[in-house]
Amino acid sequence: MTYTPAAERYDRMVYRRCANSGLKLPVVSFGLWHNFGEKTPHNIKRDMCRTAFDHGITHFDLANNYGPPAGSAEEAFGEILSNDFRGYRDELIISSKAGYDMWAGPYGEWGSRKYMIASCDQSLKRLGLRYVDIFYSHRFDPDTPLEETMGALDYIVRSGRALYIGISSYNSERTREAVAILKDLGTPCLIHQPSYNMLNRWIERDGLKDTLKDLGVGSIAFTPLAQGLLSNRYLFGIPDGSRATKDSSLDANVITNEMVAALQGLNTIAQSRGQTLAQMAISWVLRDSGITTALIGASNPAQIVDCAGAAQNLEFTTSELTEIDKFANDKDLNLWANSSEGV
């Protein structure tokens, strides 16, 4: 059956301008990461993308290594673009990245010009696109001159392979260096993608959040739900079949009695706001203009509907923020041991 998106989709979502650019992003974006590989049936992947778009989520975020196996998420989304989203390309923001290991030999990862451009071309082929809207340096390469990596991004835009460029997981110092290089090249940095949530606040300690405001660079926070911790799944410990039992991206050792008590306290605050814990966690990330959009993952359409609902209540009182900090402050409570801090 031919897919027709919901007519009211744009009424369901809030859109924010990405820093000093002319581009607006939905406050909730959809990341096609671990649950978009070959083990997930294609009909579920298709239904998740349709549901996201029906709720005004126009931004779909990928990377060359997403799947698993690497590349399979882009291939799957390429099929969805061709069969389900045909005719809607100009209503979508599609991003991809390069930086992690993709193929054998010395040219298959990190930030060399050789790797960045080759990887971008491979991503475009898998997606079936002439260009992506945003292309990222997925991680800082300590062994490649930053001028080379940023020069490759500049070339990717100038050659028509991408409309905008971004960086991911760079700390404040490296971000300032990268943004300055890109400014001199004439291709400004649109956006930064760091990890950020109630339990992982490294971008505040590092000063990155303030740096992005100062530089006029947008931001898209990944893991706003702390790999699912900030949902209703772990309110009573580790359930069977959860990510903590089968996915190395969430360390089961993090889910201590202290953690469970903190999650229950946060859930009580969320209920008083008329939100689920996941919705409040996303709203917290978006509580000020310092974050443009929150990047969610999902394993089924219902989770996307829940997360998209966060857009309906983005305001917090001072007392609510104070109460949240009693339960979720990574510096004071040390609840999140595996923070992905920039380098």
C-alpha cells in the first residue's frame, strides 16, 4: 500500500532554528543506530520511519558504521527513501558521518581526506542519494591534522555531496579549532553532535555547551535517554530482554540499587508534569536554546510516539530542575560511568 504521511504532521512537532543558520530542525530527531541493522525486520524499520515522519520528525540521522553490520542501516533507509518516502525528499533532513572503522587497511577509519571522501561516496551509494543534508566528522582524529579533516568536509560541501557539515564528540577546545578552520575555508560548521543527558553532563563540565552558543553552532544531543535508562524499562531493575542484557552499549553494572532509586525519583517528577520519564528526559535536554534537537533511538513505533510527545511540554520550573538534580547529577551521584566525552 502506498504510504501517505499524516496531514497534521507539522502541527505535532516544534522546530528550532539551528543556531545562526537558516535551517530549522525538529526538537526530536530519529537516529537509525543499533536497531536499524539486519537483525531488525525491514517492516519494523519502515514502520518506525513512517511513524516518525507522521509525528513531524523530519530529521533522520545515520552514519557509515550503523547497523549492524556496518552500512546496513544506510542500505535499509535507502530502500525506505525509494519505496516509502519517494516524493518527500525535500521535506527531510538526512545526515551521515565518517570516522569509525569501515574497511580493512590504513585508509578505512579516522579523519584523513582519503577516508572521509571515500566514505561519503559509499554512504551516498547505499542511501541512493546525490547528497546528504549534513555530513559529519564522527570523531576527532589525534593523528591527522585538523586542517586536513576540516578541508575534506569543506570539499564534500563544495562538490555537492552535502549541504552542511558538522562534527561529533569533539571537546570544547577542539571544537573552537575546527570551527575557526571551517570559517576560514568559507564553509561554516552547522552543528555539533555530543552525548548529553541528565546522567551524563560532560558538555556542561567541559564548557562545550557554552562554546557552541558563543560560536553560533547548533547542537544535536545523542543518547538523551542514556541508552534507555531514562525510560520506564529499568524502574525496578533489569528486565529480561532489555538492552542491558544483550547490548554492550549499556553496561548492566551501571544499574545499581542507587540508580534504580534515582530513576524512580525522576519518574515521580515526570508523572507530576504529566509526562513519561522518557518525555521528561528529552524535555530536560531541550530545556533551553543551548540544544537544538534531541536525537532518539527506538526499537518500535510506540517508543517514537512517546518520545515525540516531549515536544508538547518543554518548560520547567526552577523547583522542578532542583528536584531533578537531586536524583540525576552525574558529578554528584556518579550514576553514569560510561559517558562519551569529547576528545
